Amino acid sequence: MILVTGGAGFIGSNFVLDWLAQSNEPVVNVDKLTYAGNLNNLLALQGRPEHIFVRVDIRDTAGIEALLNTHKPRAIVHFAAESHVDRSIHGPGEFISTNINGTFSMLEAARAYWTGLPEAECAGFRFLHVSTDEVFGSLGDADPAFSETTAYAPNSPYSASKAAADHLVRSYHHTYGLPTLTTNCSNNYGPYHFPEKLIPLMIANALAGKALPVYGDGKNVRDWLYVSDHCAAIRQVLQKGRCGETYNIGGWNEKTNLEVVHTLCAILDELKPNAGHASYREQIHFVTDRPGHDRRYAIDARKIERELGWKPVETFESGIKKTVQWYLDNQTWVAEVQSGAYQNWVEKNYNQRDTAVTTQDGKP
Ligand code: NAD
Ligand code: DAU
């Protein structure tokens, strides 16, 4: 069996669902269920004894060690983290604690467990740490994409906390020989994406007749990867990756934020036209930029393709259509996660931003 952390979050739940759709190998799913963790994401697994959910904080080293000794997994896939850049700007403390101390705690528990394994199991054990392309900082328009040897230059409390975690993982391999693997992935999108992030937020706001808040000039570039492609890449790294190595994972889909929002509006105009027949584009508002906003991310994903034979299956066009359709079909899921504490967050993040421009083409 394997142990997954953060398996009730966006990528983690997609990973667990994909894993158990493809195999009967059991998964121990460890999640604290913060605002971002949602057991409704895993409803399809009801009645599947191979899915064992445990509510534990990754910072509880003894609790994690006990779980490892009870279930004896052959691998850990570590997703659990605070993941939202804007939240890290408003309150970095939880990011330092969860992402750095939490990863340290996971590494300590894993080291103790791994050291005690019989020789054959010890050699086969893997600790796969899921990280981000944001650790590499920001690119200029003409810069080459991030490769595995690009120097770290994190710019937000979130990315700095992930960078610190990556360094700890690296050190546990070099110092103790822990068989680690690290993946640095670009922006994911798809089902169960929490509607605080760009794509699901824009879909939810569009349908609710609310403003579509584009930060700054909307020309920041992200590389988009459909979440099931990310899950497939992680399975491949787990199976064939070389210990101590890092692998960049990306979708070869660089888009400006404005392109993404325009695409979403066009798909919604087609699938769910506004009652008054106005395009959703008219809801676009340009708002005060994110402090320290990274301009461009781009991933060079040739190493994982060359060494492990992985490349994405979805294009941005196919993935984004599936995503919009999923949100149209799952509006109850969105309504549920948007209730309660989420409302306080919306007030904190958006009510203080000036609305600079309200036209659809970005012109004042
Ligand atoms: P998410 O915020 O949707 O989910 C995080 C999960 O971790 C939640 O279920 C939450 O309850 C759990 N969690 C948080 N703190 C915990 C703690 N102390 N103990 C146990 N569980 C805890 O995040 P996501 O978007 O699914 O990202 C998953 C991982 O992938 C993160 O490590 C993130 O840095 C990384 N990543 C995300 C993206 C992306 O585009 N979303 C891209 C690259 C890398
Ligand atoms: O690159 C990988 C990273 O992608 C992950 O490590 C993070 O966990 C994940 O949250 C994501 O970070 P971003 O900051 O790129 O994602 P977000 O969806 O918050 O924003 C995407 C872009 O859209 C970014 O340039 C900011 C912009 N944006 C975002 C929101 C929420 C807006 O213009 N308006 C918004 O309301």
C-alpha cells in the first residue's frame, strides 16, 4: 500500500481517485481537513476498503510514525501543504508551519520507519515530495523555461516555504540516504479545484453574475497542466524515477491570465449563455495587482519525457472544456465549499482591491 498526504485537497483527491481507478493497491489518505480539504471529493470511493482515510496533521510526527508502522506503506506521496499564494501574502505563518515544519515532520517519521524496514523493503521504499515550479521565481518574456538545474529564487512566502521543504527533502537523501523523489509542477486545473484559484473562481463568479477580478494587466503567464496528467506523471516518477532526482512536470501550455479568462468566457457563452445574451467577458474587472506577482512561469518538461516516457495527454483546449463542463455539472459542490469561512476570505482578498478598469479588452 501507499500513504498519501493531502489526499482530500484538489490534486491529492484526483490522485487518490485515479490511483484506485487503476489498481486495487490500498491508499492510506492522511489529511488534516483544513478549509481546502474536502471529503466530498472522495465520495466515489465509498465502500472501497482500499481507501483508508485518517484525519491527522502532518506536523504530528508521532502520529504519522504510528500510521507508518501500522500500515507499512511501500511509498509516501506528500501533497499536503498550504497552497494559495494570496493567502500566504495575507498570513505567511501557516505556510511556514505546514509547508516547512510539516515536511520536516514527514521526513523524520519516514526516516525512522524506513530505517527499521527489512533490507528488501528498505531498498524499495520511496518518499515522493510534490513541489511547484514557483520555487524557480519569475521569467522574462524571452527567458528559457525552468529546467531541473535552474537556480531557486522564490518570491512569495508560499514559494519560499515550498523551496525550504524541497531543500529539506534533498538533504534527507544526501545525508541519510532516504530514497526521495521531488516533482516541480506548473499550474494544475480540473475537477475539485478550490474556487479561490484563478480558473474555478472565474467560472463560479461568471455564473453568479459577479465581477471577474483580473490582477494587474492580466498579462502574467502561467503554464497549465490538466490535473489527471499531473497524476499520471507522479505515478510514473514513483514507479521509475531515480532516487535523489527532481523532475519538472508541465503542460507545454503557456497562457496569459487574460487569455485564460477569455477562453473561459467563450466556453461559457457557448455552453451556458447569459440570460441577457451579453458575453461573460463584460464581467471582467482589472483589479489591483498581487504584491510581488511573478510575471511568467514556463516548464521545460523534457527530462521526464526523455527518462520516464511521460508527456501530457490533454491540450489546453481539451482540458479547459472538460473543466468548465465539470463545474457546470457540479454546482452543488461549488456552493458547499463556498459557504462559511470561504466568505470571510473573499471579503479579505477582494474588498480591499481597487477596481481599476472594467472593460473586456484591458483598455482603461
Ligand atoms: P490544496 O490546497 O487543494 O490541498 C491541500 C490539502 O492538504 C488539503 O486537503 C488540506 O486539508 C491538506 N493539509 C493542509 N495542511 C495540512 C496539515 N498540516 N496536515 C495534513 N493535511 C494538511 O492543494 P493542491 O492544489 O491540491 O496542491 C497539492 C500539492 O501540490 C501542494 O504541495 C502544492 O504546493 C503542490 N502544487 C500545486 C499546484 C497547483 O496548481 N495546485 C501546482 C504545483 C504544485
Ligand atoms: O505554478 C504552480 C502554482 O500554481 C502552485 O504551486 C500553487 O499552489 C497554485 O495555487 C498556483 O499558483 P498561482 O498563484 O499561479 O495560482 P492562482 O490560481 O492563484 O493564480 C493564477 C494567476 O491568476 C496568477 O497570475 C494570479 C492571477 N489571478 C488569480 C486570482 C485568484 C487573478 O488575476 N485573479 C484572481 O482572482
